[in-house]
Amino acid sequence: MKLIRFGDKGHERAGIVDADGAHRDVSSVVPDWNGQTLNSKYFDLVRDADPKSFPRIDEGTRIGAPVGNVGKLIGVALTYGKHAEEANIEAPKEPMFMMISRTAINGPFDDVMIPRGGTELDWEAELAVVIGKGGSYIPIETAHEHIAGYCVGNDVSERQFQLERGTQWTKGKSADTLKPLGPWLVTADEVTDPNALDISIKVSGVTRQDSNTSDMTYTTAELVSRISEYLTWEAGDVMFTGTPPGVGYGMKPPLYLKPGDIMEPTIEGLGTQRSKVVAYAAKD
């Protein structure tokens, strides 16, 4: 299934995309897609019903990130060897990961705002994994059983914050709006091999990244397993799995995002986002 969440930010409800591409409101049987509902019980409630029995969502309704109430947002770094090369960093011998603030999560078509003082905003198309069953010390052989589904992620990063302010990568990745997710969460049973998907991004119409998740150093199952040696996964957690080469930081000279730029990351079978970059504006 393709799971969506729709409505105003902070008030989203559960929906699906039917076989004809129509958006359907399933909140009568599943109030929201989150750690409590991303499991077979609620998937079956929706699958067992006639999709056309659910009301259509009005065109133009905002689509939010496909998972709500995220507990942990984990970013994995340098999983593509060529990206490590362009960043002039040695590829790590085991998964390198960081905590990212969940308040950075954004809808797939929402604006991405340059953080206050930011001058080096960069794109990073990534495969995102959503956890459906928690656990620690998870064997690689059963790690796939802990995955609810997959979606497009864009690990937008403010490089100045990340690399020049104490080299704490969390700083460069946690500002509001920097983590668009979606448009859909495709349930794991419909993704034959998450490490065999074309992944790319266009920035203002120009293809900047174009790769395949088969180029990752680790499989998604290995990442779930290895990271569970250091923390406990919980249902509803999200993992960004790293980005391929082609980011702005690696260009000579570097190329960074500016207000008005449009980012369109795409992953085979998982859909396409479209985010406009806007200047910083203080909250009301």
C-alpha cells in the first residue's frame, strides 16, 4: 500500500493512494499513521476494505509527511563511497549515524526555509526507512521484519552549521523544515529490494544526483541491525540512509541553494517530492 497523511501541519489524518492514484481518507478506521498503527493489524483493516468505500480527499489538500509522532530521526552518513570521496572524507568502517531533531520533519511539497544565519544550504536525496516494530540487538537476518515501509527523503543540510560550528553534524540538519518526507510511505511488502532502486534529484530543473541504492555500502537491513547495537528502535522511528554523490558541497566551486530554487528528489516506486526554498522568516 501507499500510505499518506493529509491536512494542516500538526493535524494530519491517515489516508492511502488507491490503484487509480486517487487519495482516499481512511481515518474512519485508522486515525493516523504512526508508531501505534504502522503494523499488520491496521494495514489489514485497510486492505480488507474496498478502497472506493473510503471518501476521496479533495484535490489541493496538503499532503504531510507519511508518518506522524516520530520518536527518533536517525541520519546515516557516508553510506555511498563516491559521496565520501566528493566530501574528502574517508568512508567509515562501520555505520556512522547521528540524531536529528524530529521537529525538522516536513511535508513533501512544503517550502524548505533557509535557517537564520544559514549561507550554505545543500540537498541530499535519500531513501528513508520507517520502523514498524521496535527492538535492540536485531539480527540482520530478521531486520526486514522491523521495517514498516520506505519513502523518499531529502536530508537538506546547512553545511556552515554542520562543518564550521564545532563539526557537530546534528546542528546542520535539525532546523525546521529541513527534512521533507514522502509523498507516500510504501509498505515493505511492496518493495522487492530496497537496495536496487534508482535515486535522483533535480534542483531547479537540473539533475544533480543520479544513482542507485545498490551503491550503498550497507543494505537497509544491515543498517537497522547495526544501529540497534547502540540504541533501541521504536515503532514510528525514521532512518535516513545516506546520500549518493552529486551534492552542492562536492562541486567545484560549491553550489548552494538560494530562495526560489526547487528541489525534486525521486526514488523508483516511491514517488517524487517538490520543495521550494524560501528565505528565513521568524515565526509569528
